[in-house]
Amino acid sequence: MSNESGWIMSSRSTGNGGSCVEARRHEGLIEVRNSKAREAGTVVFTTEEWDSFLFGAKRGEFDQLLAD
């Protein structure tokens, strides 16, 4: 079984000009990019960092960053 995956788009992204975030597993890491600026590159996380980020997001640790 391959540990690789294709790019997936956030379910929160919209098709009408909204924010578009894509992520994939590649070479044992998690890559994240802006689908509208792919040439800008990716942000890369270890699986441990990604798990920690998701855990914190689910617990609301980043809610203060949301727009009013």
C-alpha cells in the first residue's frame, strides 16, 4: 500500500473565488499549499506536527485567529 496521496482540497474551500487550501501526503510528510498560488510553494509538516495541528484546531486553540 502506498503512503502517498493526491492533493485534496479543503471542504471549506469554495469554487467562487474563496480561499482554497490543498494538502497531500508526500514522501512521509504532509504538504499544504494555496491552490490559487501553487507556484508559491508548499508548507511542509511532519506527520507528528500535522497531527498536533489538527488536534489543536479541533480543540479550538486557533479560534482567536478567526475574523469577527
